[in-house]
Amino acid sequence: MRDNFVDFHLHTTCSDGAWTPKRLFDEVRARGLEYFCVSDHDTVDAYPVPADLRSRCVSGLEIDTENRGQTVHVLAYGMNQFNGGLMSRLRQQRENRAFRGKLIVERLNQLGVDLSFDDVVEVAKTTKSVGRPHIARALVAKNHCPSIQAAFDVYLAEGCGAYVPLERLATAEAVDLIHEAGAVAILAHPKRLRDQHDLSALCKVFDGVEVVHPTADSEYERQLFDLVDSHDMLASGGTDFHARPGEGDIGIAFSQSRVKQLLEAVGA
């Protein structure tokens, strides 16, 4: 069975991406994606998608949550209500994120890094939600770091001097709210989990796992495929596209049978 050309993890300027929804939709058409999801952080402002793309789109978003002291990102696929308990909680989380950005800049200043929040806003341009990727870009633009990855490794990742935790929903609560909204909950980029031993326990909470992601090499992907199959879970994948400098195009090849399972689960 052939692969589908898909991308179930895309970001726009409605959260911390660099492309507007219109530009992303133009790229979806140009690249010929068969299915896609705009999964902005804590918001569905990129929806509805243009009429010609609706049959290809799985509606969704990405949520930052906390479980046993570590950050866990959750992808919600197949949203059929854009109000209610989940969206109410996420509005508060977006406010927390904005406040956190200013605190990170203050921490950087305390570490001797000459950066202002206006510098970050300038890099973010029209983005509605300023996050760590924008701060990383500002650090690169001001020649404080040679790359975005270096900015995270030195200053912004958990455990680093400028890291500020985000007040988040508990993972289990977020999954419950996702289910109430008629969607399925997918564990995003598990390679980024600080405690990999927590992975099997988390599988009991989620409906599926994002197996294909830029952080996962072929061996880790194989392990994740074994994991989802042994737990009878859904598999997903995407580029986690933010259009940072040097990133590639949108779209991945993904098993047609697994895409079919995912689409059936979200009622697409």
C-alpha cells in the first residue's frame, strides 16, 4: 500500500509560527498535501480553512501540559467544537504564555544578555503569541547565539538559566477536555520528554503518538511504531513546521493505512 503525503503538525502566526495562515494554505496547495492539520499552540484562530482545503484538513491544535513535573505536549485532532471548557482553559494559558515571555527576557538580562522584549516582538512581527522560538530568533538576530538550537541549549530549554516554566494544564485534564470537545489526544514529539521512562505510562492516557517528527531518528521511530502497535494506538506524524531559518518544506510520507486509521478516529 502506498504512502500518503501529509503533515499533521503545522504552525502559523496565530501562535508561534512565522507564516500567516494564508501563506501556509498556499503552500499546502503548492506541495499537494493530501491531508494536513494546523496545530497552533492553545488556539484555533487559523480556522476555518478555505473551502477548497476542508476535505483535506483535520482540525486541531497543540496544548502544552504538565505531567509529574515534566512538560508534555498534546496534539488534539478532530475538534468539532471551538468553545466550551477546553477553549476557556486555553485562553488563560495563552495569557500565561505572554507573561512568561517577558519573564524570560528579564532572566536573560540578569544573565548579562542585552535583549529587550521589543526585540522579540520585532522578530515575531504579526505573530499573535510570543513564545520561546521568537526569543530564540531574537537571540540569533542580536548575535548572542549562532543558531536557534544553540539559544535553546544555552538559555531557553528546561534546566537552563533563562528557562521559566509555563503554568500549564495537567496532561490528564487536557486529554479529558479534548475528549469532551469530540477530539482525539495524540502525544506530541515524545523524544522531547525529559523522562523517557514515563512514555509507557503516558500511553495509557493518550489515543495515539506522534511517531514521525524531526526529533525522532529512524531507530526511535521504529520503537514508537512498536509501542503504538503493542498498545493498539493511533500513529501520527508531521514536520512541526514553524518556518525557522534553515528548516525544510512541509509534508512527510506516511503509511496510507495509518492515515486511514487516524481519519476514521476523528470522523474525517
